Amino acid sequence: MTAIIIVVLVAAAAFLLWKTRQFDKTIPTSNPDKGAGDDASSLSSQNGSDAAKATQSASVDYSQPVLIDFSEDEPMRGREKRVKPGKGEGGSFYAKVAGITFNCTPSDVGVIRGTVRPEPTNAFDPDAMAIVSESGRTLGYIGAYDLLEYRRWCRLREFPFVGYIIYDGYTLSGRILAINPDDADRRQRMEQEFLMSIEANLGIKSC
């Protein structure tokens, strides 16, 4: 009887020892070469990196003289994504030329200049703002999407513009940058920056 009790006790002790070793294997161990201070330092460094990225993203400088953001993964027609400065800000207003297919032909492709002026005698829309070339020909109009905002911005004054017309083989399209004429130096600078942008991104030269 005593022998049986001893065997049971030995078996129980062996079983408990085995369970203890299995439990120890399930506990995660830290890198022996890295202490707790290193872990905290790594976490702090990662958080600092994330904060730096967030700060960099939030501090984009939109004052740079880049007027158009072109996207290379879209066809030429309608590639203009964003204008800096925005519509009605910084003394300029960027808009699509509406009705261009009724007033222009592929021979008009290139840089265009002229004025945007009210056209109260327009039989279809007395609020229309006509885009008129330097030669006096109507190239198109400020589109309905931009019209109300543009009329508020220009206060129904006649503003000069610089722009372009492109042809993708099927359809004509155009964009203009109307510029407040009150500051002649600023107007000249903005016009030059715009022309540089379209030459660099669309290959359209001013002369």
C-alpha cells in the first residue's frame, strides 16, 4: 500500500512539473538585448515620427506659384484638378469656358487672352458673363456651375483673362484665369506663372 501511495505522489509531482513548463512557454518574453527603457524609447520615437508626418501634412504651403495641379493618370481633357489660389481668392478666378464648341474650332487651340464681361443683352441668359478674345470674338461663357460665384467675385466688372484651348481629337475644351486688374504688377506675375504652368504641363506655349 505504501508503495502505491509513493508511485501516485511521484506521478502527481511529475504531472505538475510538466504543466508548469507548458505554462512558462505561453508567457511572451522580451528581447534580452532590449530593456524596458529601449521599448519606451522605440514607442516614443514612433509616436514622434507620426506626429512629424501629421505636422508636415498639415503645413502644406499653398502660397507657392503653382496654379494648376495636373493629374497624369487622366486624359488631357479636364486634367485640371485644383487651382492655387482657389476661386475668387488671391485676385484671380479660374473657370471652364462653357459653350466653346459652338464658338471655336481646332484652329483656335493655344493660349487665349481677352476680357470677361457682362452680357445683359443675352437673349438666353441676361446674367451671362461672356469670355471675349482680344479681337472682340466671343469664345464662350462662364459656365452655370461657376456663374453665381464669379458674378459675386467680379462685382460685374470687366476683368482681363489669360487661358487656353485644347483639342483631344474629339472635343474642344478651355480654361481661363480671370485676374483682378487693380494691381498691375501682381496681374503680370500671375499671368506669367499661369503661362509657365500650362507650358510645363500641357506643352502650350504663349508664342
